[in-house]
Amino acid sequence: MDIKVLGPGCAKCQATEKNVKEAVAESGVAANIEKVSGAMEIAKYGVFGTPAVVVDGEVKCVGKVPDKEEIKKWITR
């Protein structure tokens, strides 16, 4: 599984990355987590608000910090 956290590094982006890492650890799913901070790279996903989370190429949320339970739903299906 490939998970990307999109954002420049603001507090909300950091909180999102923390929640993603904790959700992956708690669920035991094997995943590669990558932080994407370049504006052009983020725009390639059609995302113009951050933070955003992309799971296996599919944008799951934009412009908010998802909680761990929400993230677990995306990664355990």
C-alpha cells in the first residue's frame, strides 16, 4: 500500500502525517508512507487545498485533518 500525505509542512499537515503513521501502526497494515511537500507535485493529484491524503493513487481527503479511525477505514478495506 502506498500512502502520500500532501502538504507544505504546516501544523495541520504535520497532524495528518502523525495520524496516518499511528493508524498504519495500529492496524498492522504494510504501507509506504511518503510526505509530499512540493506545490507542483501536490497539484499533480488535482489537490489545491492541504492537507490531503492519497491512498494507492486515490485522493481520500482534502483540506482537513482526518482522525485515525477514518484513516483506518481507508487502509483496511
